[in-house]
Amino acid sequence: MTLESASGTPDGELSGASWHKSSYSGSNNNCVERGQLRSGRQAVRDTADRARGALVFEAEAWTEFVGSVRDGRL
């Protein structure tokens, strides 16, 4: 069975990602993880249900999102 994200990213690319969980998350699994994909895109997945795949964002869209959060626009 091949899992895919909403954007059609094959599971192989997701499993090869370098995943990071926020230091604010604590020890429970009620959080999300961000993954850097080999393609340069960014993926986000639910730590409690990793088998469901991930949402994948182009690098430019991710940079804009993070900047918006940091600037208080979101």
C-alpha cells in the first residue's frame, strides 16, 4: 500500500524526510511535526497518526506561512 499526502507526495519521500517536533510539544503526542523533504518542500503531519500521511507545501509557501505567524499576521 502506498500512502500519499494531499498533494500526491509518495510515502517514500515522506519517510525519507528529516522530521522535527516543536520543543513546546512536551512528551505527549498531541502535536504536529514538520519535515524537510529532499525536494526542498516542507511537510506537516500529526504525531499521533503518522500513517495518515502529511500535508506538503512548496518551500515558498512554507516560508510565507512561517513569516506570517512570526509577524502576528496569523
